[in-house]
Amino acid sequence: MNKIVECVPNYSISNEPEKMARILAPFQNNELVRLVNVEEDPSYNRSVVTVIGEPDEVKKAMVLSCQEALQVIDMNHHHGEHKRMGAIDVIPFIPIKNMTLEETIALSEECAKEINEATDIPVFLYNLSAKREQCRNLPDIRKGEFEGMKEKLKDPFWKPDFGSEVHPTAGVSAVGCRPLLVAFNIDLNTNDRKIASAIAKYIRFSSGGYRYIQAGPASLEDKGIVQVTMNVTDYQKTAVYRVFETVKMEAKRFDVEVIGSEFVGLVNLDCLKDIAAYYLKKPHAQDVDLSLEEVVDVVSEKLMLHGFSEEKVIEYYVR
């Protein structure tokens, strides 16, 4: 049976078509790899790319893409809302079909080693692939960002798993296997970053909020608004709808309203059914007897999603 893995590399670049074309080419020139989504955000100065395919071929394409990114991204001139430590900031691998976590962890380790050998970019293994407890959580590795990484890596405690010295233009990268993660941003009708920061503090686990939420503020200057930007690291234990409704509730204390939201990258159907079940007043996700299109319509309406369609659902590609 065919194995399918998902890879979601995050590049520190946005709105530079010629450079992105070079970065994406390795994913487009392989019949066993499918480029399914590219999301570029000028405020974050970041591009989130989603590819799926045969594991070894995805790995090979990922290494080639890193080589291209190394040529066109210089972190010394990079600025954006999203925290970052390298040109290819993070490369998560997620098992999708006929892949075990153990197989995906092994694949991520091979990819990390090959990236370092091909580019001299130091690489940390993170999340389920982490060899050390301090490398399990990406925000801990990324702390200090590109500008502080040279000093950080002098401490043996933060020695990368592959390589040693920070690459002068590409920084460092993190590669690892992780469970399905939901990257979710909520728009507020204000440009006051302090409000988004306060709400993020209420909901994130590190400040006493929900266990599986990492959250922070972001300013979208082109739209004149702020976002509460987050990762839902386990949607089965902290539901997306619960966080969305909490943000709406907390926004009221600032006389602010939620005006939209977005998923960054792909999301799986089970997560969407969990959201739909809540708004349709169903006890469980399995009680939602709707087509993919109908589920997308319900969730889009209730979460006020923009830029969302069936093509942003994993099952659209593997059914």
C-alpha cells in the first residue's frame, strides 16, 4: 500500500515570485510529490508550503528546496511579525497514510542530516523527533531568533543535532515529526497590538490558558488590524471552536470584535467535523453526516473564515 507523508516547510520570505519559484521548483518536478498549498503573508514575511507524497521523494525534494532557499534568502535583511531563526525556519513531517510515527521520525532524521550535509545549515531535531527534552518545543529552540542564535549556540546545552555554527545568511533550522497541528489566526477589528497580546496571554498554556495552545499577537499593517495568532497542537484535547469562542468572549472586555479568521496550511476533516458538531449542536464529530463541501460551508460561516475551501482539507487530496 502506498505511503503518504505531509511536509510543511516554513520559509522566511514573502511576495518575491522569482525567488519563490526557485524554492518551489523541486516540489513541482517530481511525479511522486504534490505541491498542494502555498500561503505567503507579507506582514509575517513568511511562506508556509504544504506538500504531500511518497516519503523518500518528499525528503529528496525538501533537501533540494533548502539548497535553493539558501541561495535566495538572507536573514540579515529579514524582518517580519513571525518569530524566526532561519531561512528555512521549520520543517515538520506528518504521517498521513500507511505511515507510522516511528517511520516518520526516522524520515525526519534522515532529512535533517541530509539538509545539513547539503547546505551547512545547523539543524535541530524537534517535537517527536527530539533527542533532548530542551528541543521538544519549537518556541524554546527559536528563542533568541536569528539575531541571537550565534550567542545561543555557544552554550553546549543548545548544540544542534547536525552542524554547529550558525549559517551566516540562513541561520538554523528545525526538522521533526509532529502530530497534525492546526495553525489558526483570529482577526480583531482594532490595530492595537496590546489588545491582541492580552487576549493571547489569556488563552495560551504558558500563561495559564488552554493546555494545547501556543499564541501571540501579530500586526497586519496592510489591513490595519491585529491578529491573535496560534498553534493548536492537539485539536482533540483543546478544540478549535472552544478557543475561537473564548477569543470572542475576551475581546468584549476591550470593546473589540472578532471579524474573521484563517487556517494557515491544510487542516484535516476530523478537525472540521469537530467544529461543525459544536455549532450544529451534535454530541460528537462522528454525528456530523455531511459531505466535505457541506462541512467546509458550515465551518467557514461559523468561524468567519476567509480564503478557505475544500482544497485546504487534507482529505481532498488523499480520498
